[in-house]
Amino acid sequence: MTETQLEEVLRRAEQTLDAKDATFIRRVFESYLYVTDLVEDKKTTIARLQQLFFGKRTEKTKAVMGSVSSQAGATGAGDVATASASTADQSSASPTPAAAGAENEPTSVRQGHGRNGVEAYRGAARIAVAHATLQAGDACPVCTQGTVYEKAPGVLVRITGQPPLTAKIYQLQKLRCHLCGQVFTAPAPAEAGDHKYDATSGSMIGLLKYGSGLPFNRLEGLQGHLEIPLPASTQWDIVQAVAAQLTPVFTELIRQAAQGDVLYNDDTTVKILALMGERGRQNAQASAEEEGNDADQRSGLYTTGVVALRDGQRVALFFSGRRHAGENLAQVLKLRAQELPPPIQMCDALSRNLPGELKTILANCLAHARRQFVDVYDRFPEQCRYLLEALAVVYRNDAIARERKLTPEARLQWHQQESQPTMQQLHAWLTRQLDEKLAEPNSALGGAIRYMLRHWDKLTLFLRQAGAPLDNNLCERALKKAILHRKNSLFYKTQNGARVGDLFMSLIYTCQLNQANPFDYLTQLQQHTDQVAANPEHWLPWNYRDTLAHASNVPPK
């Protein structure tokens, strides 16, 4: 049935049904058309349709395999996991200082209880309330014999609500001479400032838009209902102006990321209207001919996420445009100091994630390989259970290493001792499945096995290289910022809009990765623009507080 035929049916239905029923029928027909378009699209997979209708299933081993243990119905499927788990149990129980108090698995805390201690409210204003009649050293009014002394204060937490952006109206008194006509206006107080929108306004709009996915028009509606109007066009003008002030820090973050020991990269799709359609393709082709950039000739658009680890700090970067993840990573690594060794690069096995001629120590994502077995678990439960339980041992060992806060070198030795036997047995099992034709090579299971064997060396780099991660989940979590924005705002209008979004997302998520307050950080950068432009390396999320403290202690010249 075509869309025209459906419209004719809908028109006849609307003539005979009341408005509520007609609206319901129209929504049913629109859903039918949407599903039909998906089915007819050659890029739509059965897995995507399953996720659309039934929701995406978690990939945790317990959820995938259910409550059925590996010993029930699996012939030898849990041997690898059981053997390595017992070794890990013995090691974690040893009375060494590093292992003191460590458990085999991270302690699980019940989620969703909604309670927070007072220490969780780091951004709250703290008001000291003195006792009305007593102070330390006074006689006790009850027993009259002892004296009272200071104890830790009692605490009350009180939460108040307010609009995301508030306004103050200063009514400046005006006086006019009745004879000469001269008007005298009261001076504005110092706290009124020189600008209608202060630094906190830009910080809040940026956080809501690029940190929480709240579109400009939605914030405009909310502010309008709260009687503090804030047009969407004004919001864009504000964040664009703020982005210009934050650019030096964004550039410095790129330079810092280039010096990282481990770099994660991946990408997701994005819509930039100015680069789409016939005009976008013509402009891209013209730009490619002028600059000789092959990336500009592509029709695809991507947001790349790059997360870099160095000296305990984490830097998150976002780049939107026609470049793939590998090309964006190459642009970052061009700023790397020549004396530094090649960094570890974690990504999935797609060739477009590689940074071209720039050398890295490549590791592939173990979670991607594992996911292929999760996807076919319903059809091959016994074989997939074996692999999932083996990898569960590896991930548990990595969790123990994090609990013990092992150095990269100690973590490498731990994995070589506890995880390597499991991975060796898993490799032998995977090879046997194909060599002895226990799995059809052209089946979905065979494809998952071949993928894992083909990339085995890069999937197991954590057994040979200190600091090599197991998977690319850190970067995939970062890309959720871009995906959240895409789901709510749908697109960027121009390349400049995408650049502004990338800048805000990079600064906001880097703050979150380093436990810094992004609202305070963005505000301080705007309030110290001259100092930030002169020394951006002193105004990063992990050191800007030290810079502020130092500046407050230095007497003015």
C-alpha cells in the first residue's frame, strides 16, 4: 500500500470518526509507514528491527546467559572460567599489603536509593549557624559543673528550585530639575555589571544545550513559561560569543591530548545541514579541489570522539565534519612531541580509525569482539557461553587490578599471571571450532570466531603492553554526549555551529572526566579571558583551581 492510498483511507476515516479516533488511526498509519521504510531500506538489519520493537538488551554476561549456570547443560564450557577464577580467588586472598581487603569482585552497591550524604553537595553554599546562647568554654547550663566544647557541626540540607536562568531588574531612580530640565540618574550598583548576560548565563546555556541535550527552542519555551524570556536566537549569539573566548583552552586541550600515553578514538554519524544535499556536495568538491583534501569529497558526516589519558588526567575531544576518526586522530597526533614514544591507540578494527602514516601501538576493542557472540547467543548458546565466561574472568581480573590501584607494569604482570592462561585456552578453543569444523565458517558464529582470530594480537595487547586497555568503552561513553545532542537537536545548521558544539562538549566532558565542576569552570574562563589567552595551559579542568588560588595569594604590583 502506497502513502497516497493511505492518505485516501485516512481522509475517509476522518469524515466518519471523531477527532480523537481519527488522530489515533493516523498515528497507527504513520508507524506503519515508518516500519515499512525501514524494512525496504537495504541498510536496515534484523538486529536493528529487533531493537526497535523489543528494546536493546544489555550485554552483561549475567543478563545474556540468564540464571543458567555454565555447569547446567554445558559440556566443559566453564572449565576455563572456573580454573582461572579459582586462581584469582587464591591470589586476591593472599595477605599482601596491595591485596589487603580486596575482594574477587568489586563491591556492588544497590542503585537507585536516592540518598546522598552532605559531602556529595560540593556545589552547595555552606552557612555557619552559631548557637544563640552558648559558645565553646561556657559552663554547661544543664549540670552547671562542666564546660561545653566544640564538636563537628550538625547538618541540614535544603534544596531550592529556580529557573535555569534568572533575571534581576534594577530600577534606577531618576530626578529631573523642573527649571533647567537636567535629569539625574542613580548609578547602577557594582554587582549589576556591564553586560545584560553575564558569564554564568553563557555557562548555563552551554551546559544545557551541549552537556544535557536541551535544544535552544525547548529552553526558550521553558524560560517563557517561567516568565524569564530567552529567545533561541539570543541563546545562539551568547554561546557563539563564549566559544570565541574558550577557543585558547580548546586548542590547549588538543595539544595536551596529543601527548597522551593512551588514546581512544571512535566516531558516530552527525547531520550538518550546510554540508548535506546538492549544494553541500558542490561546496565540498570545490573545497577539495582547492585544498587537495580527499575527506571533503565524502558524502558521509561524522562526529569523532578522542579520549586521551596522561599522568592521571583525561582529555575528551570532539570533531564533527567529513573526516573519519582516524583522520581526526592524525590531526591531533601531529602536535605530539617528537621525543615521546608512539602512544597506545584503542579502537575497533575498522580501517578508518587508523591515523594513516602516524605510528601508534594498536589495540582493538575486546568488547566489540565479544558483542558479536552476544548477538548470536540465542542461536549458539553453548559455544557463546564458553567465550563469555572466559572473558568474564579477564574483566574480573581487570576489576581487581583497579581495586588494588596497580601501576601499569603491575597490572601487566597481574594479567599475564591470571588472564593469559584463560586467553590461551580460549584461542585454542576458537581455532579448534574452525579446524575441526565444529562451527560452520560462513555462519554468524563462524564469522564471530574468524573476526576474533583475525585480530587476536591486537585484542590481547593488554597481555604484552603495560597500560593497554581491554576495550574502547571509555570513548563510546564519551560519544554518548554527541548522540544525546543528535537525538534532541537532530542536526547542526552550519559547520560553525558544529565547531561550537564540539568545543563545548569537549570542555564539559573533560571536566566530568576529571571531577571538575563544568559550570564553575566555564564561568571562570569567561571571567579571566586575558589570563586564559596568555597562558591556557594554566586553565585546564584539573589545574584552574590552583591557578585561581595562586592568583588570589599574589599581591598586586
